[in-house]
Amino acid sequence: MTDPARILMYTQDSFGLGHLRRATNLANALVARRADLSVLMVVDSPLAPFFDLAANIDFVKLPTVVKVAAGVFRTGRMSIGYENVRRMRANLLREIVLRFAPDVLLVDHMPGGANRELVPSLEAIRRRGLPTRRVLGLRDIIDRPAVTREVWQREGVYRELERNYDLVLVYGSPEVFSTAEEYRIAEVMGDRVRYCGYVCSMEPVDDPRQVREKLGLAEEPIVVVMAGGGADAARLMHTYLEARKLLGEARPFSTLMVTGPFMPEIERKAVRDRARELGVRVRTTVGDSLSQINAADVVVSMAGYNTLSEILRFGKRAIVVPRPGPSAEQTLRARLLSERGLIDLLEPSELDPRRLAERIERALLGPREPGPRLPLDLDGVARASAALLGQLPAELRAREARVQPRPA
């Protein structure tokens, strides 16, 4: 009898939610398509699993490490030297890979893992001749191409790609950014690269009227302010509150502000205290962020991959302030989407209450339906999950037609 199909997913997220959200979207889509599939996620977010996992999905939590610069990490939550934590993580990863024996290994974002911690696992798969298909999943933008190419060359990533990977999935569109070419991936992998489109959650959402009822709102416009995990969101939140004060009663609207779970408590308290003075609702997290975005008339946010994908899914007017560092990822993405007419970009160097107030007022005065925009391919979940299932061994793929998917 053939063993059930197994997929192992490695994702390194430190103090963010973006990679974990994307991995969860894909894991849930995989088991929805194939009821006999088991998915094991290896994650290091302090909030893992955070997002709801469907049946047949489990996770292993690694000790957290935090990226502080290109290729540079530190220990996240323990007073232990980073090198000890790195070795611990590498040993755990190798043991998990060999014990779980996945048919497919999906590695998120870092081909060798954080500081090459996944390399011993990849080499063990190759040396032992295991049939595991190894897939790298990359978001649209990593960092400035020159920076990423230099780090990858220095760390031997291109050699690892050529030796240890069967396929690269790009969670983006070449019409927006040529990921495989800009980072020299196509040069190494050739036709083993596929663009999937943007991986955006396609979960059903509440009707905007239901969201308004829960918030106790009438027909006034809603501005939703969010910044992903929120670790560095305090400046945006405080600037928004001062912009709201400038707008006063001349432009009536309600605000829902979501600080994110990683905002330091002292900063969250300062935001809450100021928001209370202005009658602004503040939440640390919301159970259904998709429904909140869908109900918004305007969204003010940073430029994280998942947040922008979800904003664009619903065609919302968005004022976007990209994170200034440690990488240029958000800045590059925001500029590209602004050039396509999809968002209103406000550079971090230009962020002040007056400018933000002007942008909010302009967005609220505009027509409810956005003007002409170049569309974005948001079918990444379906394409990426199909590509991963296509990597299963032939005997397991042959069984797929006989497997009944779970009801939605």
C-alpha cells in the first residue's frame, strides 16, 4: 500500500507575519485540493501558528531568530549565543526532514535557510538519494537586486540552487518585476522556474454591512490603518492620528486601527492613549482582516506582500508608506505598484501629518470605484498549489483523481 502524500514547508519569519501567512494560505489550499495529503510546517514565528490551519496540517516551532541586515541574524527570544541557536535549528531541521521523509519540500524565501541552516538537510536528501522533490518559493521582491546577488554569491546560494533544487516558484508576475532575471535565478535554473502570480488569500469574507454592524457604524466612510506584524509601525500609527486630528470634523469618517501583534507594548499603549483622545478604535489584531479590508473605503498601510495583495484583491484605495529597511523590498514593491496606478505611494521621507491628511482627504473625496488600473495577477494560490501537487511521485499523482476533496 502506498503511503499518504507528504509535503514539508519551511518558512522563516522572525518578527513578521508575511511568510507565515503565505505558507498557511498554500498549506490550506493544498489539503483542500487533496484530502489524503499531510502537510508539516516548520516555522519560527513567536506567534506560530497564528492563522487557522485546516485538518491534516501540523507545525513544528523552531527557536526564533531575527534578521537585522542582509544575511545577518540574531537570537530572537533567548539569551543564548546566535551560533548555538543556529546549530540547534540546523540539527532539528535535518532530523525533521529525515524522519518525516516528505515527497515534496517547499522552502520559503531563503534557498539555504537562515544563515544556511537548511543546507545540511538538503545535502542529506541528495547524499541518501531520497526521492524528495525540492522546491523554492520566492515572493516577488527580496531586496535590491544588486544586494541580493552579492549576498547569494557570497553565501554560495547559486551553487545550492543548481545542486539541490528541482523547481523555483515565483509568487509574482514578470510583467510587474522580473524576479528570476533580476536575481540571476533564470541563469542558474533555466526552465525550472515558474511564475505563479501573487499568492493572495481567497477566503470568503463578510459583507461590508456586517462589518459595519459589528463596529456600530452607520454610513460614514471607514479608514482602516494596518501594518502587518507592527514591530516598526509606531511612526505610521502616530502620524495617522495627527493627520486625523488635522482633518477634524470637516471630513467625517471612522477609523479602525490595527497595530499588529509585534508592536512593543509601550508603543501600543502610547498609540491607544492618543487614539482614545480622538475617538479612534484600536485593535492589536482582528480575527478577519480580509473582511475589514473589504469593508474599508480607504486603507492606510505599509507595503508588505500579503497586505498589498489583499488590498488589491478588493480593489481598495490605499495610501501606502513602505518600510524603509532593513531591506528595500517594500520600497521597490510600492513604487512598482504605484507606477501601475494600483496604490497611492507616500515615501517614508515624506511622511508627516499634513501630507498624510491631504492624501486621506483626496482618497475620501474620490469616486467609490477606482479609475483605470493595470491589473495584477492574483491567482497564485491556485497555481502554486497545483505546481506543488504536480511534484508528487507518479503513483501518488495517479491516486489524486480518486481522492475526494473536503467540502468547503
